[in-house]
Amino acid sequence: MKEIADAKAPRGGDEEEKKEADMAQVCLFSATIPSWVKGVAQKHMKSGHKYFDLAGDLKNKTSQTVNHLAINCPFYNRTSTLGDLLLCYKGLNGKAIVFTQTKADANAIILAENMTEVEVLHGDIAQNQREVTLKRFRENKFKVLVATDVASRGLDIPDVDLVVQLEPPKEVETYIHRSGRTARAGKSGTCITFFTAKTQYLVQNIERHAGITLKKIGAPQPEEIIKASGKGVIEALDKVNETVLPHFEETADLLIKDKGAQKAVQLALAYISGNTEGITKRSMLTA
């Protein structure tokens, strides 16, 4: 009987929890404040809430440490040019997010022959697999994440060196959120946007409303690609366990004796970086 009486008695804990909930401070943060965000605030926050716009008086609405670039590239050359841009602007060891407009485009990039260490993230991927993919990306298990706008907002992914957009977005707010995936926590980063003659007006729209200028660049030339890959190889050499070096001593001696020290190193760097063919110039206009 005592247990029943206790069960019917008022529960002071519930009243205290309700009181604490009423006193809790609720804050909503967003890089941009479109009308639908204001609607969410009005629906879920108490009446009389305060609104602070920290970017309202700034001409540049994007992250201040992002280097904004744009490249005029035909659709049929996007994939090959993308691979070169990734090498030149993120290096062999950096991380990049590539944004596509559609899931089909994301899947097509994944299947490209010259793309390595790449995984995809879009709406057709199950939620549990998305979480696994993001965890692997944060842990540097792969270097390039190809995604639709499911990765443009609300994700904490540190140390992204490069963001690439294969088409300029129609909404300026989308550009701000995508480019903000890099240059986080005070670091610098680069955002490169592909465009064509038909979509150049979207770049101009972004520049006008975001208060930035996208510097126009050409496709990387073979000399730039070779230099970037060579630098990446040098960085990778620091990760070699020196206990394996004695196994290459005899071969190294033969190579130096046959080619000379400098040429031996040059040949090794060229072979490791995959640049063994002659240099062919490429068009600055069509990549």
C-alpha cells in the first residue's frame, strides 16, 4: 500500500526538470540566415528571442581565409582536369571535398580511372554508411570525398585543404556553405569552382552577392603537375620506416654508379610520381 501511495504522490523531480527546461538558454547558429532558418527559429525558440547578424556589415560574406578560384572547363574535360587540380592544390597528402549537383555526377567521378583514394556521399547512401564514410574521412583513411549537398552544411570535418565545385551553385548561400568546409578553425584553404560559358552568369551572381572575386585560373600545365607530384613524393618519404633502407643499399649503389647521384634521384622521383612520359602542353581555355 505504501508503494501505491508513493506512486500517486507528486513527483518533485519532474517539476524541477520542467523549471530547468524553462530557464535553459537556446541558441541557433547558421552561416547564412535565409527565410527558412528564421522560420525554424520562430517555431522552436521562445517569443522575444534576439537576432544577431555578425556578417551583415561585412562585404565578404564567406570565410575570410578561403582563396576563391574559378576555372573555365568544358563538361567533357572535367574529370581529367579535376584529378590535376586535386594534385596541384591539395598535394598527395591533403584532403579535399568535391561537390556535385547530382548523385549521378558523384557516382561518375568515383568511377573515373584517374581518381584514387575517393569515396562518395549522397542521398542514396544509407545513414549508417554515411556515418562510417565521414568517420573514415576524418581519420584520413581516404583523401577525397565526393558529395552532393548532404555534406555542405552542419558537418564538422577538420583539416580539409581544398573544396571543388564541379558546377557553380544557383544559390549564393550554397556557395558560402560549401566553401566553408575548408579554412576552418583559423586555417586557410582553397575553393575552386568549375564553370562554362553557359554558367558564367552564376559565378558573377556569387561574386556580386557574396562580396568576393573568384580568381580565374587555367588548367594545370604538365610542369606544374610534375612539380606538385614531386613535392608530394618528398613529403611521403618522411613516412618510410628506415629499417627497410638497408635492403635497397646495393641497388642504390649500382644506380648511383651507373647514372650519377643527382640523375638517380631524378629518375626515382619521376617514376614514383608517375611522370615518365614527355611533357605535352594543354590548352589554357579548354584544359
